[in-house]
Amino acid sequence: MPVSNAHLDDLEAEAIHALREAAAVFAKPVILYSIGKDSSVLLHLALKAFYPARPPFALLHVDTTWKFREMIAFRDRRMKELGLPLVVHVNREGLARGIGPLSHGAAVHTDIMKTEALKQALDLHGFDAAIGGARRDEEPSRAKERIFSLRSAAHRWDPRGQRPELWRLYNGRLNPGESIRVFPLSNWTELDIWTYIQRENIPVVPLYFAAGRMVIQRNGMLILRDDERLTLLPREMPELRWVRFRTLGCYPLTGAIDSRADRVPAIIAELSRSRTSERQGRVIDHGNGSMERKKVEGYF
Amino acid sequence: MDARPEGSLLRFITCGSVDDGKSTLIGRLLVDADVVPDDRRAGAADLASLVDGLQAEREQGITIDVGYRYFSTPRRRFIVADTPGHEQYTRNMATGASTADLAVILVDATKGVLPQTFRHSAIVGLMGIRRIVLAVNKMDLVGYREHCFTGIVEAYAAMAERLGLRDVAAIPLSALLGDNVMRPSAAMPWYRGPTLLGHLETVGAAPREGQPFRFAVQWINRDTGFRGYAGNVLGGSIQPGEEIVVLPSGTRTRVERLVTYDGDLDRAVAGQAVTLTLSGAVDVGRGDVISSASLPPHVSDQFAAHLVWLGDAPMLPGRPYHLRLGTATATATVSELKYRLDIDSGSHQAAKQLGPNDIGFANLSLDRALPFDTYDDNRETGGFILIDRLTNATVGAGMIRFPLRRAANLTWQDFTVDKAARATVKGHRPAILWFTGLSGSGKSTIADGVERRLTALGRHTYLLDGDNVRHGLNRDLGFTDVDRVENIRRVIETARLMADAGLIVLVSFISPFRAERQLARERLVGDAFLEIFVDTPLAECERRDPKGLYHKARLGELRNFTGFDSAYEPPDAPDLHLRTLEMTVDGEVDRIIEALQRRGVFD
């Protein structure tokens, strides 16, 4: 890892530029706030970009109803502190049908409660741009993603037909029904995110920090039983382990890692030694090309 | 003097063909820099497959789109744009190069300098990358022999000189085995230079602070009692109290504060995102450039530029496009295509249009004057994109080479008798009836009926007919897409003069392209403009065939015939849609006369 962090200034300026472009060219842009570390950085950058004014965006959280309780508590606390307007959207139809990760599996749950729900929310509120914290280094298909990325009226991504993106001239022009996903953090890595969180002292969900937690082992993952909906299988026994989460999503689909990193500098040190990829603990990404397929269908 | 602090960001691009081992080299850099996680590495068949991202690429074994990779060493953070080498993807190379500080050009040591090496280097030069690394790969396959390397270096030096690329560092390496990538090669003791990674860690990124101050206004920050201008410093530096000029208005004032979330700054330099406040009440909007008062940019509505064509549909001179330059938007047309650059030989070829992946040199004309620098002086204020006005796709990228000021010597002469005065004498307002439809659809018949009716009503008219105009004013034009665009442009200007004279102008032209009909509507704004779609199915037009043209087209004796081998783009929202199979000519004339009355052309 770099001894100096001068590159963070470059990345910060690039992200602020993208956020200001989104504010200037779209009629109704929204920040997709998913409560994780990338969203926390994105929100912090939005506060910086428009200072002394407030960020001219609404915030949208697509709630699958299976997020960690600590995530929801953190979300509500931050919104109250910052006084920002938050729209929470749940796919009510999916909820009524009882769709969940345990009963229907990761793929169906993600499709209906995340991808479908996101499309519903964008249509319902007429957002013409959705600003997200996705990074190109997260997954190979994301490496080809634009900073201003076009979606069809059906919210589909056409990876073969993307608009060329030259210099910093983002093309935000839309035909009726089309929208743009904006990714200001495209060029950041996981390590950049944490060194920036440290430098800027940005609050994040405590689940990122190691603590003694009761977890079970299932399908090779350490799962935190966040509520009673997750029933124990025969011979499954919760055990106390020092763990933390590298990414946060729906709790039954998100594996913890053994870790003693209880502060940001320890996380940075841990990442510098890490031998596994960031999203390795996410069930929904597994399978060849699965993220690309999800993205084509409209997933963030 | 231009070395940036250690830990800074270096953006570079790799150029090479499918077989040069480009993906292998990037895979090698990622593995040597130790950024490839075990779980991802375990699933990769070889180094190259760590890099090829999209499913289609894995299936075809080629790289089809620009991909960005990230790695860092203790000394520096890198972003590498991996761009396809296949020739149909020139646009991807231009895209990757547009943000790069340095280019790594790969040459296969077993093959030497190839035509594509020239092509890649020419694009790199055109896109303003000054620093080149000539990476001679696959040295293991030529027995690590020095003379293989020096032969290639000499051949490339001649090429680089021709292209004006002066800063070239040549490194012999093997991406597959890792020689001279990060680890100095024991097999090539004759080479004493740095490894590739060693060179990339220490090379200076492009200096921008020595340039004159430039700042493109992105967003107006209005808060209680506060008005500031948010944007990035695009060149030079600025301090509170310095005099600036706002362009294109030319207003001069001083910078008051440099506002950021972390407190006001004493100085802001190129690359930084800040919010400026200015002294006094100044009218500043998005798209304006705030600049050094002593060294301002050019301000003009015309310039000469290199164009890289990215769109699938060809660039046609005279067709309007949206232009994005900095944060400003304007309408631009290519007023003259000087030549097409043959990227394989460097020669200039006469051309009437640019196809996908073509590079050309052209004069552009804008609908208003904008501030800009030449691309050599500042990439951020001298590079622009062109956007198709109908699809909104990004279709062109341009690098401004010099300003043109011909229009500055022509001023508009105002006369006493104006359009309104002429209309009063005529007893009706001017109007344009634009008939569009296939050959044989009935445009001329209906237009003739309308003109006879208007004349009987004592109205003053003129009919511009496609075939008739082609006998005189447009006799030098053929039927290619380029000539069709010019044909319509001249007719628009002629109709404009006639409307100015107070006439009701009937234009009966196939006018197959939406873009030109939209241009007509915009050029004739202020007049009553009716787009009339004479909608007759192709089969019916062919059955009628009043001029025998369909017959000829069927026999292959007529090329570029609309509806056959030349497209007709029907109007999406015409003012009048005449379905001729369902109506009589008299009924159609009635509807047009009624429409003119509704528009208040006459009572």
C-alpha cells in the first residue's frame, strides 16, 4: 500500500466532479444509500461537493427487510444527525408473497427484493439518475462500467453498447424513460475506501469492526443470526467468535470473517495482508458471470 | 520539476494487439504487485484471464471494451486502462487514452514493429499522451538476445520521430515469465535500465500547474446569503484577490474566497475541486469559464480540430450535433472536412464523411462562441465530444488544434424594411410547409394543389421542388448521404430567405433524415413551420412509379435510392400526418389550409 495518500486527493476531486455533474444535468437524481462503507463515503463526498449548501439529492434505501438490525439503526441515526430526506422502499408485493433468502434462496430473493424493488422505486419517484457507490475493482464485470452508465427504459444495462466516456465529459442526455446510473467511486479500491474513512473520520456501521459475536457455520460461511427468522438446523450450534464483516448485505447471505481488527487502522493493516477478494463473503455473487447477469437485469 | 509526490496517482494505458500478450502483461503486473486475491486467482486459467472481464470476452478470448484495473506499490497508486488492440476498436483506445498520463506500447519481439504499432502510436500522439514506454515483450521466445531488442528499438525510434513522440523509454521483458516487469531479469544482463514497474513508479505525471488558470463552472451553489461557483481547477492555480475574467461574457473581477468543506483555501491548483466566490455582482452560469485575466483562452464560434468518429452512423458535414466542451453545451456542425487520416500510413485522404473508427481533420462551426484552449495547451479545455441529437449517443471525440475567426470579419447588416413590414404588405404571415415522404408518395401533387388553392385565395407563395432545385442550385450534388445533407441545408437557407421575403414557402423534398428536418425546424424558428408527412406505403409508391425510378432501382440501375439502399426515417411527430391511401388530394389540401388558418398565417 502507498506510504502517502496523495492519490486520495485525486480520487476525491474526481468523485466530487461526478456528483456535481449529476446535480447539474439531471432533473431528479437520487443517491442510492445502502448503509455500507461505500455509501458512507459517497454521502460524505456529497456533503463536501455542495458545501455550504446541502446535497441537492434525495436518498433512497431499498430495504429487503433482511438487513442487519445494526445497519437500520445506523441508517436512522445518521439521517437524523444530518437532517437529510430519506426514502425507504420495500417491495410490498414481494413481502406479501413471503419472498426471503431462506425460503426462496439467494437468487430469487435478490432479484425480487433488491433488483425489482430498485426498479419499482426509481419508476415510482421518477428518478432520472441513481448515484451509487459501486467500484470497478469489486468484480470483473464492473471493471467495464462507465461513470455515467446508461440504463434503458426497462432499467437494463447493455455492456456491449455503452457510450464511450472520454476525458471528464460525461454524457447525461436521455431519451424518454431512460436513466443513468452514476458511479463517482468507480476508480476507488477497498483499500482507498478505508484509508479515506480513516483520513476523513467517517462514521461506519459497527459490524465492520471485529467483536465477539455469536455465529453459526453454514455452507462454509460464518452467519450471524440476527433474528428468529433464521432457524437453526440440527447440529448447528451458535459459537462465540471474534469476527467482522467486509461487506454488508442481507444477514443470512453475508459471511463474517475471523478478525481482530476492531479499529480502522487495524482493518487497513488486515486488508494489506488479505489474500481473498472483498465480495468473497457474499453468496449472491457466486457462480461464473453472475454479477454481470444481475447487472444487465438492473441490479446495482 | 514535474515529478509529483510519491503516492500520487498514475493513469496509464496499454496498447497492443490480441497476440502481443497485453492481457498477460496486465495480469503479471497485478500478480507481481500482489493485488490478486487467492479466490480469484484460483479460478483463473492463466494471467490473461485475470483481466478479461465480460463473459463475451472470456468466451471469445479477446478484450472488447476498455477495462480499468487498479494496483499500488509502496511508491505509487496506478490505474491502468486496458484497451483492445483489434482495429475496429479505435474508439476504445481513444477513450482509454483520453485520461492517461502515459502509454505502454507492446511489441511482440518475435514479430517486431507492425502496422498496428504505428496505428497505436499515432492515436496515442493524437490524444496528447507525451510519455511512451515501448515494452518489447516475449523476449524469452527470442532467446533474450540483445540485437532483437535493439533492432526493434531502432525501428520504433524512426516511427516515433515521425509522430512527434519524443519521450520514449524502451524496456525488454517477458510478461509471461516476469522478466523486467517487477523483477530485474537475470537472463538479460545486457539491459541496465529500470524494470517496467520501476519506471512507472518514478516517471513524472503530466504537469498542469504551470498552465494559465482555468476553471469550468459546473454548478451554482446558492445557500442563504451565499453564491459560489463549484467546479474543478482545470489548469494553473488561483489565490484569493487575483484578477479573473469570466468567459464568454468577458466580465472582469477578482476571486474573493476559495471555499471547501474543510475550510477556505489560500491557493487552489489544477485538479482540485473547489467553490469560488467572486467580488461584486457578476452574472455567471454553468458552462462559463473563469480564467486568468492576463492569459485568457480563445473565444470563438469556429475552430479546427481532429475528430475521432465513435458512432455507427457516419459523420456528415452540415449535420448538427450537440457539442460538450468543458461544462458548456452548444450545437456544432462540421463546416468542412479537410481530410481523413489514414492511420496505417499517416497519409491524408480526401473524404466527404467519416465512418466508425475514422479519424479526420475538420473545421467546426458552433451556434455560439465558446471559450477554449488548443488541446496541446490544455486537454481539459481543448477536448470535446459530439452527441447525436436523436439517439443521444456519444458519436465523436475532438481535439481542438487552432481557433478560426472568419465569422468575426462579417457583420450582419440591418435594413429598414423587415420581415414584419413585408408581411403587412402581403396581407399574411410567412410560413413554411415542409412536405416529406418517399419518392412517388404524392408530395408534389399535394403541394401543387395547396399552391393553386393559396394563389386562388390571393396568397403569395413559392414552391421549392426537390427535382427542380437539383436542376439548378443543387446540380453539383449527388445522392450519397453527405450530398443529401448538403442538399437539404441549401434548401433550408433558401426557404429561410423566401420566408424573410414574406412568402408562404412550400418545400417538397424526400428529406429522408430526421436530423435535417429537425435542423429545418430550428433554423426556421419564428415562422409558422408545418412538417407534413406524406405517408404512402413503399409498395404503393412503387406501383405508381410516376418517374420510372423504382423500376430502375429494381434493375440495379439506380444507386442510393430512398426506400431501397438508402434509408427513410419517418417523422415521429409530424404537424400533419397524411395517410394518402385513406384520403383524396382535395381532402388533404383542405387539412393543410385549415392548419395554416389555425396557426394564424391568414384568416
